[in-house]
Amino acid sequence: MGAEKSASGDTDRRMGRRALLLGGTAAVVGTAVLARERLGWRVPGVAKPREEGAVDYRGARWVAASEANWRRADRPDDYRIDMVIVHVTQGSLAGAVRAFQNPRHQAATHYIVGQDGRVTQMIRELDVAFHAGNRAYNERSVGIEHEGFVDRPRDFTDAMYASSARLTAGICARYGIPVDRAHVIGHVEVPGTDHTDPGPHWDWDRYLGLVRRAATSAPSDAPAATSGPTPGGTGV
């Protein structure tokens, strides 16, 4: 799983949304320079509309992560999305959901893919999830957890590979991300991380082949923002 402290994320959010008050009038002074040089990100002009329980991928079920484990943003207007990062939960899907709902966990991914192929979305792609252990990589990526353990190749089922590949194909299509190993990477490849996932048993050749195949499949495989929170909570 990802492991990034949320304190810096919360600070970024407060600073990034703050206007400079001069004589009782809100004024933005040198917005572009301020954002780039002092805040490190661009403040979007208008916040994107949001709908409670909406998902970014058709077929995903929505279970909200704790707000302590992500930062509100308006991607790709404020941050360009050009990467998908593959994780492994080191546990069950239900355990990962509980962890991401826990504000003390201080980390979460946008999606979790189960061994049966079920897709759970916990953070909107608009927003920055604390999943990579690297602020810059968090801001430019979508994170996907996969249920299982890095040292158990049997956990990486056919259903998981196929479902995750369709999910990644939709993300890549939506943001114009090339389907290659420079843009679809493992958590282990993030600079500064101490994680090893997805581990030596993750079949990258197979996975990218499935992503490319899904990218040319029927339109029904494409993601779409739909409303549909899971009744009664997590549903796991």
C-alpha cells in the first residue's frame, strides 16, 4: 500500500486555496508566479462539478476514503495526469478498504481491484491521493491497488489482470497517457519509496498487452462518471 504523511497535503490544500486579502478586497497577486514558485501547483480557475457517490469508471462501486488520506484538487487542470501506479495491498480487499477509511492510515489509492475483478473506487481521479510516498508522483498519477500479496503469484488472477487492464486503459485514454513502462509503473519504481510492490510475480508484459487490447475494445469498456454509492457502506 501507499504510505505518505497527510500533513503536507493538508498544508498544500490550505495554501493553494487561499486568496490574498488587501484592504478587505480579495485580490490575486501574481497568481501564476505564486502558484509555480511558492505553492508548487496551479490554482484552477473554476472548481469542477462533483456529485456525491459518482465514479470515474463504469462498473466501479464507490466507497469513500477518509479525507485525511487525499487532497482535493481539480486535475488535470491544476496537475497534469500522465502516470498510472500499480500497487499490491498486502492483504484483503476488505482490509484495504478499512485502512483507506481510517484517517490515521494517512494513505489511500484511487482504486482497488479485487481478485475476482471487482473494482472499488475510493477517491475521485480529480483529487490527489496519498499513495506513492512522493508528492510530485501523487500529483501526476492515478493509483490502483490489487488485492493480494507480492510473494503469492496465485493472488494475481486472470479476472484481476483483465479488470485492472480495462481500468488502466480507460485512464490512459482519458488523459492521453502512453501505454508503456515509462507511464504505467509499479510503486517500487517511485523515487524515494521503500515499497516493493507489485513485486517480481507481477507479469508486466501480460498486463500491458491486456491494457493495449482493452484500449481497442468495445466502447462499453470505457469509463464513465456515474452515480452509485454502495448501499449500506462499503459492501465488502
